[in-house]
Amino acid sequence: MHINIGFIFLVFGINVLYLTINTLRLIFQNKGLIWVAPFFGMVEITLYTMGLNYVLNSLANPLYLVAYALGFGLGIGLGMLIDRWLAIGYVIVQIIIPQGEENQDKKHWSIYCVMPAMA
């Protein structure tokens, strides 16, 4: 059984890239970024089809499948790290107004607001 190291790295790299883009596409889609998410989706499905085609045509060597699985896991983690770095989340703002002369009729009031970070 011949092992092609370059092919292992190719399958691994394609899957890392595919899952990283997949994670970011899902985030952009949930945020309603209507022009970004479809572009990421096109790149994602191209990479997915290429990587799966390579692995399915080489099932005789289980190392290629292992490289595919490792790339899958690392791609998810890398996508999550990029999400944290981009900070595409929510900002929570809490304003507490102390009791004073102008607020005699209210014991305590606070405003709790959750808004998208990119807004």
C-alpha cells in the first residue's frame, strides 16, 4: 500500500478550510448578512465536494480517511477561534439609574438591552 504524504496534507487542508468556512458561513447566515453568507456557501460546497471526492476515490488507504476526520475537527475549532477573534456576537448593555430626586416615583429601575455587535 503506497502512502502519498502530499495527498494526506491536501485532504487535511481542504477539510480544515472547508469546516472553517462552514462555521463562519453559519455565523454570517444567523446574523443576516445576506451578501456574505451565500459567497461563503459557494466556496464551502466546492471544498466539500473536492475533499469528499478525493477521500471516496482513495478508500483503500484508511490514513486518508483519518486525515479527513482530523481536518474536520481542526476546522471546527479554527472556525470557532476566528469567530471569537472577529467578535461577531452580542453586546450587553446594562444601565442602572440610582434613586434620586428626579426618580422619586420609582424605587429602582434598570434598562437591560441586548443588541448585535455589528449594528
